[in-house]
Amino acid sequence: MGWIRPINFSKLSGMANVKTRFRRPTPPEQQILERLTVRLVTDRAEQARFDQLIEEHHYLHSATLVGEHLRYVVSYHGIGVGTRD
């Protein structure tokens, strides 16, 4: 998996003195990254579970979202990251 250098927005906005820090992941970090999966939540039951976890663990204790939004879940080897299940 190749890494793409992020766009240096500091040059676009006139902040030329701000330096962008970038480093490649170490081999152990890369192995972890390659096993992470990020996917969109589309199933209604999964959306309900997502909202339940937000209400339980987010500091605002509210899953009410305003405007257009997408919900994503991250898993590592098929196990949800940040969940206790």
C-alpha cells in the first residue's frame, strides 16, 4: 500500500511558514494499518447500534446529527475498534 503525501494547504492559504510534518509508518504500524477496515454503516439495525454507542459513550450523550451525515465503523481483523463487544 503506497502512501500519498498530503496537500500542503499552508501554501494555498498564505501560511508558507507552517511546515507540514509527515512520516511513513514503521513496519509494525503498517501491518496494523493494513488490517484496519473502514466502512459505511448502511443497515438500519447497525445504525441503531451506532447511535446507541454514541449515546452511551460520547460526552454529549446524544446521537442526534444535524444536516447530511455519514456513519462509519472501523474494524481490526473483523473486531470493532472502540467497542467492547
